[in-house]
Amino acid sequence: SPSTRGPTRSSSISATSCRALSNGRYKSVWHRAVVNSDRPRMSIASFLCPCNSVKLGPAEKLIGEKSPAVYRNYTYDEYYKKFWSRNLDQEHCLELFRT
């Protein structure tokens, strides 16, 4: 269940899903924080994780002869295992699912 995965995951997983679904058309932005030296910073995180068996990949309507699939279909469980089995400073985990 998602609650057993811990709170350290970043929002890039949701953005990653959108990138795969859009066949690489959607690119997530770099996340930055503006800090204020006069007040403490407050962060609010929210996470949406599908169940492990959910298949992710490019939407069929975005794949065609002129626009082949950039990423193969994969399950959230596959992504999650690969995400945590590599160094976080390596290439983006989604690149491991390129066709």
C-alpha cells in the first residue's frame, strides 16, 4: 500500500507518469523554493500513487506511424522498484523505460 512506502518520495513521480502518458510531450519543471530569512518555511506535500499493478505508458491516441512510442508500458511496481534501486543523482528513472 502507498502508506508503507514512506514520505521521502518527491512529486516527480506524478510528473513522470504524465511525461510517459503524454509520450514525452509533457516536461515537468524544476522545483525551486523561495526562502525568507525572517520567517520559517512551511512546505506541504501531497502524493498520489496508483496501485502497483497499474500499467503506465503513452496514451494510444498519441502513438502512431509518425509519432512512435517513446516509452514502453510498465507497471507502477516496476517503476517504484527501479526508482529506489539506483542512485538519485543518476539519469531520470523514466529513461530506463525508453523504447
